Amino acid sequence: MSGARSVCVTGLGIVSPIGVGIPAFLAGLRAGRSGIRALDNDFSQRLAYNAFGLVALPDDTGVPRSRCAGLDRVSILALIAAHEAVGSAGLEGHPGLGDAIVAVGTGMGGAESLQQGYEELLLRGGARMNPLLVVKGMNNAAAAHVAIDFACHGQSFTYSTACSSSAIAIGEAQRAIRSGVADLAIAGGTEALLTHGMIAVWQALRTLAIPDPADPSTACRPFSADRSGLVLAEGAAFVILEEEAHARARGARIYARLSGYGARTDAAHLTKPEPAGQAATMRAALADAGLQPADIGYINAHGTATVAGDLAETEAIKQVFGAHAGRLAVSSTKSMHGHVMGATGAVEFIAGVLALQHEFLPPTINLHKPDPACDLDYVPNAARPAPGLMHVMSNSFAFGGSNAVLVASRAAA
């Protein structure tokens, strides 16, 4: 955007099924490692299908056990990722955080707390309801805890637009910094919805993948002829966004520029993806970045592995990129980490930033039987070097038709 303040990424933090922390996540992307597995808990034997992206937290999460008792898992994951992001930006204890924006996306908020509340009320008669379930389960709890931890007194936002929630959180934080509202933002998303109730209703919707019982890790197969649906996952991802002059003045490491953001609504159907709306969102992000379609070297696709969704996104990419679509690398990292719902946009934006920084293309794993109708270069099965990669795009297309696209660009030395 001409004349606007430049916004850059100076910190990264992540908790994902393929790695807790940026080094582990990066290694997982490069190795094409699946973090999808079967649940083994008190309700897993009652599930019709069992393959999920579950986070394996270390014994020491950095969040005191005494504090965890008052937190839903969704907030715990958020705090772990946000602390890594702030630490990697060199901002721990920095006075500038006092005016920082906190922007968080989540689809379901405190799903674990809601499950606990309903079980207590309906199964045990509600004799000992936990009053903390209100503040543990509310959608803005994660944003509140992040703001409290870093004493951020700037604006705090929680976005809940299904699968695009965290991409919109990052994009709206970028807009706020561009407009001069703040110089810093902690922006991203968190999701922890692998509860019995949430899984049951998603299975009732008939959108979840049918896994191979012998190898659940292969359940998510975007763009494959034998794809059968999405894989629910949990996780959190945060970035530090900073006005570029502010970042350079304090000698910050700059991972990338957040050069473009587009948000549009299909206004067509609650669950059926609309290629025209997706294409409009990608065009908006390109225009915001001041780029042409041929400038983009890699797209981290929404790529959920549903039959309709992968076809619609393929068509939308062709509409926007024309002849360049055939030369463009596109992959779905959901094949490795699953669909992190409200946090997925932030997870995948970080994957794009790492691809840009380390000049490689994350793969779409499990792509052994390509769908002839999905005929782009989906970087099948193995990561690929990408020397000179300059601009990457990250797509997030949600139920309700709420779409968001982010563009990251290599920062000048």
C-alpha cells in the first residue's frame, strides 16, 4: 500500500502437532513429518474415526502448574506460543509492549471447559459447578491472558471467524500498525477442541477424514484422488508484528515483511466453498501488497482435503494466477499438522515465513494418487529447495465464507 507504514515480522512462536517451538516445527516441515495420530483416552474407543493432530506438550511448559488449574487448554497453548514469539523478538521486559496490540483468533474458545461444564451439569446433576468455567471458557480468555502476561495496555481483540480467525487477527493487527494505532502487536491464534463432544459433532457433519486404522498418520490427503476429509487438530501460533522503522531502531531481527492482507466474504453458502470469493480475496491481498500474480513464488493453500474444498481452491488459484498457476508451487501443510481451525491461519502463515526465510517449499505429504482435477504443482511428499524465494501467500477460507489471505515478502537487508 503506497505511503503506508511498513509492517514486519520480528518474532515467531508455535505449538503444533509436528513440533512445539519453531525449531521443531521447522524440522517437521522440512522432513515432511506427520503429527497426526490416533487418540488414546477414555472416549477414543467410541469414535467412528480416530485420527487427529494432537499436541504433545513437554513436562515443563513454562506455565506454572498452579496457574494451569485456572486456564483452559486453549489459553495454555496460547501462552506457550506467545512467550516464544515475544522471546524470539527480544521483547521480554521491553517497555514498548505496554502499548502493544493483542489480536487473537479462535474458532471455539474454551471447548474443554464447556465439555467439563456440561458433564458436571448433565451427568452429575450440577451439584458442584466450577465458577471458573465462565472465565476459562470465554472466547476472549486467551487474549486476556496474553495481555496480562506482557502487561499490554493497547487494544485487545478476539476474532472468531472459523478457519480464518487467526489470519484475520494477524491481518487486522497489520492494519492497525499501518494506520499508526500502535508500533507493536502480538497476533495469532489458538485452538484446543479435541473433546468428545466437539469431535462427535464434527463427525456428525461428515467432513472428517476416514483414516487407515493401521496408519492414522496418513489420514489427511489434500489434493489426492482418495482424500476423504479434514483432520481436526489443536495448536497455537503467534507472531510479533512491528512497524519496520521501530524494529530497525532497536536492532530487531526481521523475519519477513507482512506486505499484503485481503479479507472478503463469499456471501454464498455457510459450508460450500465459492471459488469466486476466494479469488477475490487473493486479488485483494496482492493489491494490498502492490504485487502482480507472477511475483508470488509459493502458496500455502487452505487445502483441507475435502473433495469440494480442494477443487474450489484449485479453481480460484487458476482464476487469479492464470498462466502463472502452472509454474506456481502450492502445498497444504495441513497434510502434516491437520486443521487447527481458528489457529490454522497463523500456523500456516508461520510456515510461509519459514519457507521464505530458509528458501524451501514445505510439502503436501500423502499425495500419491493425484486428483486429475487438482492439477497444480502441490510439492508432493517431499520438501523442495526454493533459492531466491521472494514472496509467499497463505490462504485461509472459512465456513461462513469468511476468507483471509496474507502475503509475506523477503525483507530488505
